[in-house]
Amino acid sequence: MDVPKPTKSNASVMRRINLIEDRIDSLRDHINLIENNSLEKSKELNKEIRELNEKIRELKSSLLTIEESMSQMIEKFEQFATKEQFKILERYLYFLNPLDYVTKKEVKNLINEILEE
């Protein structure tokens, strides 16, 4: 079997084939690099998403705690006297005026002073 001698056109075709093969190899390398980069980015993004989800869970837990505390505070505030109730108490104190009352000790002292006179 005789191998045909390369001619000028055959050599040109061979060069073009080699160039195309080199370009294909270059494109394969480029595709591999892109795939590796996209995998790395995907891993990074997944990690960030997990971290964000954990932070969201923590925030939800904190929010629930705050809501429970606020509910307890509201219940306590509802037990406070209203302005109207406070004004009623103020009027009672004004009418009763507890500062005008005397203590047992003061009464005994007054009785003793009167008896001594």
C-alpha cells in the first residue's frame, strides 16, 4: 500500500485540520475552566444560602421571643389603672384627706395632755 505524497493542497488541509484541532482543544480547556468556576461558585452560593437560612431561623426565633415578651407586657399594662380610674382614686383621696386623720398615739397624747391640765 503506497502512501500518497502530500501535495500543497493536502498540506494546507492538514494545517487547517491541526488549527481546528488546536482550537477545539482550547475550547475544551475553556469549557472545563468555566465548568470548574461555575461549580465553585455554586458551592459558595449554596454555603451562603445555608448561612442565610440559619440567620433567618435565628431571627425568627428572636422575633418570637420578642413577641412573647410584648404580649406579656401588654397583659401587665392592661392591669394598670386607666386615667379615669386614677382620677376617681384622686377624688376619693381629696375627699377623705388622710392627712387630717390622727393616729392612736396622737389621740393618747391628746388625752394625756387634757388629763394633765
